[in-house]
Amino acid sequence: MRHPPATGNLDSKTGIEIMALFDRLHQGGNTIVLVTHESEVAAHAHRVIHIRDGQVEDDVRRAA
């Protein structure tokens, strides 16, 4: 399933609501792939992959 950018041009309240929706979907067993430049958005993820110049620079898994 593809979606347009989730939070880039949204007000902060709507961005928080979208992230809560993604959390509920993930808890329901869905995999969410989100591409962002915002560290606040990435902080919601259980895994963050940093890519620089087309190469994986860092791959961090967080406790669920």
C-alpha cells in the first residue's frame, strides 16, 4: 500500500494523529514503511535505517 507523504505539510496536531494511526495499524500486525527527514517522526519507529549517498549508514532497532 502506498501513501502520499504523511506529515510533511501537516499542522502538528494532525501529524500526531497520523502517527497514532500508524501506531494502531502496526499494533494490528501491519508493517509501516515511512520515509522522513524529521527526527521527531523517526522517533516513533521501532527500526530506523539511515541512508546517505545511496548506502545504508546506520540501522538501529529499538525495543518494541
